[in-house]
Amino acid sequence: MVRRMLLTILLITAIVFMGCVHQQNPAAPDARELTSLEKRLVESDNQFGLKLFREVNKAEADKNLFISPLSVSMALGMTLNGANGETQEAMERTLELAGMSTEEINQSYQSLIAMLTQLDPKVIFEIANSIWYREGWTFEQSFIDVNQTYFDAIVRALNFDDPQSVDIINGWVSDKTHGKIKTIINNLPSELVMLLVNAIYFKGTWQYEFDKEMTRDDQFHLSDGSFKSCKMMIQTCEFDYQETEEFQAIDLPYGDGQFSMTVFLPKPEIAVDELVTKFNDVNWSAWLSHFSKDSVTLQLPKFKLEYKTFLNHMLTNLGMGVAFEPYQADFSRMHPLAQLFISFVLHKTFVEVDEEGTEAAAVTAVGIGVVSVGPERQIKFMRVDRPFVVVIREHHSNTILFIGKIVEPKIEE
């Protein structure tokens, strides 16, 4: 019986492998060399993204999490154009942008957005930005202009007291994420005077798709030692692969290979949260340099999830707490007289991984509050069968687009 099962597995592997023909990944037509400032911005974004991932993970033990560092960075990058003094310095340090001028930061974001969205014709990658502000308020024109110029942000005044304004903003979010994230806010609090929103949408087809007929019911080991049912995909192909004493890692390309999903599977004796603590820029660069081509039989569970979190506490822990303090924050480059502060940073994501590829979206909303709006207003304060880490990244600039921890591969509806 065992011999028959082994022969069956070998036969299936051989059939699947015959259908996997390695393709050379041609350089994308728009894959120009990055400027020194763009390289610096990518390094900064990745450093910020990895430390944010570690910080979020501290608050989300034994839970699925999935964030887009790029989305958070861009939403806060727009907000940064209104910050001044200590607030500006704290935000720049947290975003790992210290040492770059405002002009350099904005120019780098602008060119990086243009390049990332045009790299691979077989991958859909879209970025959109918007600024919504309370009708009757007038903000510094230079703040508006710079975000329109460099972030291509739409800017619109709304009656925040009208419930339809929530529908308008959520409608924009749903449109820019192709309906994958339908809402980002439920109301516009009375102290809120501005909402800065970034939306990212990604859809990539695997370069080597999984055969749906090979997907089977299987079991996934949870962190507490129990099991949960899952749908396990399988294929054998030549992938970029590496194995260390701590993990196995495999890189799964999309389209022409400019984008990929990298899966890190901790060894059985190592908890996924222990591995997450080692996701820093030094290790990340070292890991990327150690992949090599190898024939791999991969078993990967399908999963679909939505994730939502407020980042106030995490960003405060990372050093930009002053931006959240009503009487200490300095956003005078946004409005010279009003005492503005960041009321909240809300992050919401969607991801679905199946036999054909990956669809993912992210929205980050930065709410700007004011200490006093008016006299009547009040302040409202691999066999991947155990938890693993996924990173969706772009290869030419090495930008991390999404990063997450999957402790239970749910297919949430």
C-alpha cells in the first residue's frame, strides 16, 4: 500500500513537472536604472515596512495579518508635506527618510509610482491617492499643490456632516481597489478636518500556475498544536529557493517575473513569531542574495482574508507619537493657524491566493483632527502546513508591496 502511494506521488510529480517549463524573464521595457534618490527611498520604505511589520506582529500574536508598507508610507508621505518642526523630524525618522529633503522625498515618490505601475504588462499594479477635507476650511495652497503634483492626488472639499460624504469616500476606495475593499470609514468624526487616503491594487497571474485538479483537502498545523482543514495546492517546478537552519523560502514569480511572492516557512521547531522578529533590512538583503534555482515540489494552501488595524499605537512606538498629540503636533505647513494633529491612521487590506495567482489591495487613511473646530464641537478622542510569512515584492527596485503572516489559511467570504 505504501509502495503504491509513493509510486502515485512520483507519477503525479513527474506529470506536473513536465508542464513546468522554465522561462527566461526578459527585462521590462520600462525597467530603467533607479536613481540614487529612488534607491534611497526604496531602502527607506523597506526599512520602515519591516519594522512596522514587526511592531504590528507584537499586537497580533497568533492572528493572520497582512499589511502594505508602501501604502502606509505613501499616505504618511502625503501627510508629511504638512508637518513642520519636531513633528516633521519625528515622522521622517519613523519613515526612515531622515537626511532627505522634502523635494527629494516627493520627487522620488513620484518617479517610483510611475515606474512600479508600468513594469510588467502581465501584472496589474495600480496606485491612487486622494485628499478629502471639510467644506469651509482653507488649507495652505502649497500643501495641496505638492500632493497633486507628486502624488497625483485628487483633492475635494466635502460636507463632513453629511452622511453621503462617507459614501463618496468609500465609493472612491471601492473603485480604486476594484471592489476588494468596499469601505474604509463608517463616519467622519466632528474633530476631523481632513482625510488623506492611499489605495493600492495588485493582480498577478503565477508564471507557473497550479493545476486546480491537483488541489486537495488537507490539514494545516496551527500554533497551538491543533489542526484545521485547508485546500492545499501542489506543483513541482524550478523556483528560486533557499534553506537555512531557521526556514525554507521559495520565490513564486508573477507574469514576466518583475513581481513575485516570497514564502518563508519556519522550521518546525521555530515559531513564526520568532522568525518575524528577524525581519530587518540587514537580514532581508542577505536572504534575497542567497536564492538559487532548484527543482521544488511545493504544497501551498489557498487563502483569502481581509485585515484591518489602526496603526496609531504602532507608529507611536516607532517614534512619531508627537504627530498624534493634539497640543504638540505641528502641521503648520498644512494650516498655519489651526492646531492640527493625526487623529488616526487606519490600514485595511485584502488578499486572495489561489491556483491562478494573487489578488491584493490595500487602503491607508490618515485622519487629520483639529483641537477645536468651533465653540460647539467637542474633541472625540513549502509543504506550507504551519504558520508562515508572505512578501509580495517588485524585483527591479526591490520594493516590498505587501507583507503578512498567515497562521490559519482561511478562505473568508
